[in-house]
Amino acid sequence: MTAFYFGGDYNPEQWSPEVWKEDVALMRQAGVNLVTVGVFAWSSLEPEPGRYEFGWLDQVMDLLHDGGIQVDLATPTASPPPWFSLRHPDALPVDAGGIRLTHGSRDTYCACAPAYREAAVGIARVLAERYSKHPALAMWHVHNEYGTTCYCDHAAAAFRRWLQQRYGDLGRLNAAWTTAFWSQGYSSWEEIQPPRATQYLVNPTQALDFRRFLSDELLGAYRDQKAILRSFTPDVPITTNFVFGAWVPVNHARWAAEVDLVAIDHYPGSAGPGAEEQTALGADLARSWAGGRPWLLMEQAAGTLNDGHRLHTKEPGRMARHSLSHLGRGSRGAMFFQWRASRGGAELFHSAMVPHAGADSRRFRELTEFGALLPRLAEFAGSAVEADVAILWDAEAWWAMQSAHLPSSDLDYLASVQAAHRQFWAAGIGVDLVAPDADLSAYRLVVVPSLYLISDQAAASIARYVEGGGHLLVTYFSGIVNQDAQVRLGGYPGAFSEVLGIRVEEFHPVAEVQLASGGQGRLWSEHVHLAGADAVDRYSGGVLDGSPAITRNEYGEGVAWYVSTQLEDEAYEALVGQAIRGAGLERPELPAGVEMIRRRAGETTWTVLINHSEGEVAVPIAGFELLSGTEVVSPLMLAAGGQAVVRA
Ligand code: GLA
């Protein structure tokens, strides 16, 4: 495997052959070594049913190979051509309101429709037949960003099959879905529908199961293609690019086992410092999903950040800082969407490695400079990222918490995870994001942010971790429901009450709350009773005046902390600081605004430092700095926006 890949989505079907030649020359100039080709090229490859045009792709593959550039060849199944949907209208997606969508965009298919599944496997087979022996082929890129939801009759039938497997008999389903509420009892499987538009709130367990089902169904679609590609090229790695977002019905932690290389697309949803924190979280998630195997940042924006309203041009150096954050956190490269900015089509103003202005541009120069640095970093590509802390992450808990039935619409799982992750990001302490039922014994501290849903087994395994000497920090609104999204009775936080030594009687959603220590909380508070734990901080003022807000409990050989509100950053930092010290972890000396990542292979360590602040900083570190190729002595002076990778 190449140490670090550098490149992006290359869509030559949008351009003439003269441009292809310039593309390859510019790719060489920039140090590009891998491009993803053909992601949306189905109608260019098969303009009419069964009539294939491979001439252009043959030429592009040859040109790239001659230029020394490897190809991550995509199957184009995320965008079937118009002829396909006209032939198979039943394979078009239907939204929750029953409206059948049409072609004219992308992802206009239902992954449950037999015609679509067959066509997807068909085009994958044709591509494999033609290119399996091509010397440029380095990797297969199946589909693009699996995540399309459909509520059609094919989806309904597949959902029922999935439910039959999960529950066996209807009585169990009725019990799990609490269908006695609002007279929803099912007397035959055929009565069950996807959670389509209905008169008022949908059944939360039905909605949760539908997402679980979609994740498995889409995985089936991926597996179909993987099997075909594998049969032609047993040694070529196969992947698909994971997209991250609240709308995505894909459990990436589970899918990871099915890809040879975990690949993610990452587009922060903020232009401020949130972009750096989100970048780090995205990278830590990908590495954790990969579980020690390689992973790759398959897409990021070359030149802009989109906050949902505006495209913010990335300031000089910011693209490199984000890319280094990904590399530092384990990515085997920095890839972009896309190579050359489109002149038309839906994403014509999406930034690209070669912008509309052309190669004579700051953006292209910065990319070229960055590409030139990668070979200097190659030595740490295979080393491990150090992480003594785990934050629990669970897609199903996230989905369950998107329910419209919660006591406050401010409850936001991702925001709670981000708030926890930010503390460790700022402190320069490595974090993995692990599944609730994972083996936690390698971690000194485990943080559980707002894990609303948790199974009995996972809760028991976390309790054993603490009993055996582990340190645990649980935050508000955790442990509330079981895997059927049914409340654990007898007091919150149900699954964690014993290990935390507390019992929560009531929720008090609020705008703001004061703590006796002077700290502040937001959004949420709880009426906590001590049942063995000590109160570390208490609410001050309001209905909960004097009752515990933060608790600490010794359990077996370990310690379990609970915080019943969303702490403001300062108070959160103080609490995490206590938990870190309690767990015997060292907090590195790090100036504010500097990101730090530690890597290790045997006795050799590498420290990645990225100065996101606007001033020069001094970092106490010495060793060989890879980017400049020089020995550095302590303190290392890092200019605003500066980066360093120090081997010791
Ligand atoms: C995704 C897709 C790309 C492109 C980008 C735009 O990551 O995979 O095709 O649409 O988003 O941000």
C-alpha cells in the first residue's frame, strides 16, 4: 500500500480529451498518486441499455497509468441513468409522504428494488470484466455514500422480512414496539409499513428499526457488488466512501468489517474553530471504525467550508492543517472532491483542486506544496495513534435520540459527543470512539456522552470495566432506554444507576443553570439523588437548588463520575481535568489552540503539532522535525498556522 494517497474524484466524462492531458500533467505537478474515477459515469458508460462506451475510460485509464497515477475505480451505481428509471419506475425512490421521486438528480433509486439491485451488480460486473487486469487499477470504490432512504412497497416488503428475522413472532414485535399505545397492535406481518407519513407522531421503535433495517439492506447492496468485484480481482482492495450525518441510515461501525479499507468523506458544518474540532472527530471516528486497519480520507473540500448558508474560502494554510489532522489521526492520505471544478451541473461552485480560475491560483499552489510534503511524512504512515481515552459512540443511540418524543428538542447526541471530544482535542489527549459493547480494558478513562439507548449486555460490560479499576465519566440523559427504545423503570439513568451510585427522579430541561462551584450548565438538568455516590457539585438556585449536579462514585476498583447537565466549556474542562488526573493520565503541556497527536511504532514516537491559533506559540518538544527535515530544540516555536511532526 502507498504510504499516503493524494488526489481526489476525477470526472473526465465532463471534459474533452485535451483537458485530460492537461489534467494528468497537472496531477503529476501536484504529486497526485490516486484518483477516483467514474463515480457518476453510468450514463457515459452505458448511454442506452446494454450499449457500452468504454473508449473514453480506456483512454483515461491508460493516460493515468502512463502518468504514474493509480486509479480507485468506482462503480457508478449511485446515479442510474434516466433510461433506467423510465424502464423501471418501481425502482425510483418514494418519500415518506408517498411521492415517487424522479430522475434529474442523483441517488434516484431504491436499494430494495430488485431491478436496481440487478442493474447495479450488472454494471459492476461489466466494469470488472473490462478493467480487472488494467495496471492502473489500485482499488475499487463501490457506489458513493450509501444512505438513500426509500419508503416504497419494495422497501416495505424487505422491512417485513427483516423484522421477521429480528423478532420471529409478531407478539414479540408488538411488545418491543409498545403497539398497545395508540392501538397499533399488528395481527399480521402484512399490516406493517415503513414509518411513512402519518397523522401525528410515528412509533419511535418502528422508526428506529427502519433505520437498522436500511443499514442492513444497503449493506446487502454493497455486498452484492463486492462479491462480483472480489471474484475478478481477489487482491484489489474494495471500499465505499462513508458519509457522516444525522440523515444517514448506515451503522458505519458495523459496516467497517465489510470494507478492506475504511474510507470517509468529511465536510465540516462550520467555518469557525468548529471546523477543526469536527475534522478531528471525523478522523478519530474513521480510525476507530477501522479498528487498527488502514483508513483513508476519501473526500474533503479543497478550498471552502460550507456552514449551511455560505461557502467560506479556506484561509491560506487551512487545507493543509485539516489534511495533516487527518493524516496525524491515521488516514492513509488526503483526498478531495473533486480534481477539476465543474463548469455546470448541480455542484458547479463546489471547490476543487483545480479551481475555475485554473492552475495559476493560490489553491492549486497550496495543494502542490502540500503534495510535496507527503513523502517526508511517509515514515509514520503505519504507526499507531495513541489513545488512552475512549468515548462511546453508537449510531443506534444517535438514531433513537432523533425521535420527536424527547423531553427537549435541544437534546442532541452528536453535539454532546462533540462537546466531550472537544475537551480531549483541546488537551492534546488521544481518543478512540468505541462501541458500547467493545472491550474497554485498554482505556484508562471511558466517557459516555448522552448515550440515551444502551443494551443490557453493553451496560453490564461497562460496569465490569469500572469494577475492574476503570474510570468512567457519564453525561446527562444516558442509559434511559433499552434496545427497544423502552424506558428502564425505577429511576434514570437506568442502565448506569448502580455503577454511578445515583438515582434520577425527574428531568428539568432548562435554558441555563448555575452550579455552586460557579460553573454553568445549559439545556438540561436532573433531580439527582445520591445512592452511594458523593456530590462533587450542586445546583445553585432554581427548583433544584442544593441537589447534586455532578457526582463521583467508587465502584469496585474503579471510579464513575456523572454530570447531569450540559456543562459550559470551562466547567467541562475542569471536570474532565479531575477525571483525567483521577485516571492517572498526564495532560501534556500545550498552548491553547494547538492540536497535538501522538503516534508510536515500537520505541519511536512522532508528535504531530498543528497551530490553529493566530499567534506564535512555544511547545516544549525536541527531536527531528519531518516537514522541515531539521533537528529542533525545545521549545519549538510554531508560527500562527504552523505545523510540525517531531520524531523522538
Ligand atoms: C459528497 C459526494 C460528492 C460531492 C460532495 C460535495 O461527498 O460524494 O459527490 O457531492 O459530497 O460536498
